[in-house]
Amino acid sequence: MSYDLDTFVADCRASLAEDSGPAGRDHVRQNLERLLKDEGFTARHVKGAKPGITVLYEDPKLKFQVLAHVNEKARVSPPHDHGASWAIYGQATKYTEMTEWEREDDGGDPKYAKLKPVAKYKLTPGKAGIYEDGKIHSIDYPHYARFLRVTGTNLDKINRIRIDLKSGEVHQMTPQQAT
Ligand SMILES: [Fe+2]
């Protein structure tokens, strides 16, 4: 049975209204995997869409967003967080190599962070991963790797950090800088 954007959004609303914590978010992740397997959806919104980042939906009440990242060029991001929000990444084409990081310092210095990698894996088409509030990750993808993201809120409106791995310097992120 086909699954479309409107049905996905309605399911997100129901899941997050019932439980805005990890259980509700995991329902969103599972439904995102279902959406990514729908060829009608991916043909229209991902594979055949124009390059760039498109907000497919923003919920006026719960504030979550659904974004299509139609990438043309390969990219490696620095480690970054999503501030006081969660983010779910779901792969549509090619792959994204994910690295999850933890701080080795106590987090007391706002300008410096020492990180250690704690997990590294590939998201392949049809697979989605969740990154909870404050978690640090980095992404690395090849040309034409395209994905969807569902975020708890508009990340361009909240404070987020990225970390320079070599120097350990912590920088505030500008909108859409490191996804
Ligand atoms: Fe991210």
C-alpha cells in the first residue's frame, strides 16, 4: 500500500501528540522508513526534486519540520548538535556515514570540547536514525546522497554548536550550516 507525505505528517502528529519523548519519536522514525520506501513519494520529493533543502512541512502546533535534502555534491560536516531539539535522518539515495560523538570533558567550557567517537555506521536507503536533544554527530556523504530530516523544531531558530575536531574550538552555528 502506498504511503504519502500527508499520511506521514498525520501519523507524526498523532505519535508526537501522544508522546513527545523517545517513544513517540521512534514511531516517527519507523514511519519515515516506510515513507522512504514509497517510490511515488521519493520520485516526487527526493529523486526528481530540485537540488537544495526544501521544507516539505512545518507543524503549526507541535513545531516539527519535515525537510528534503536534495544534495548534488559530496560533503563532510563537522561534529555538531541540534541544540534543544531532536533530529531524525532518513536516507533516500546513496548513503550517509554517521559518526556519533561524546564529550570527554565535563562540558564546563563553552569554547572548548574534547570529543571521542562512540559509534560509526552507514545509513543506507530506507534506513533512518535518531539523534536526541544535545547529541553530537557528524555526517559524510558522497555526490547525489539525498535524505529527509524530521526535526523537533525549526533548527534555524535555536542555538546550536559545531566543534572543530583539530582544535576543539566550539562555534555557534549559523542557519543550516551543518545540517
Ligand atoms: Fe545533524
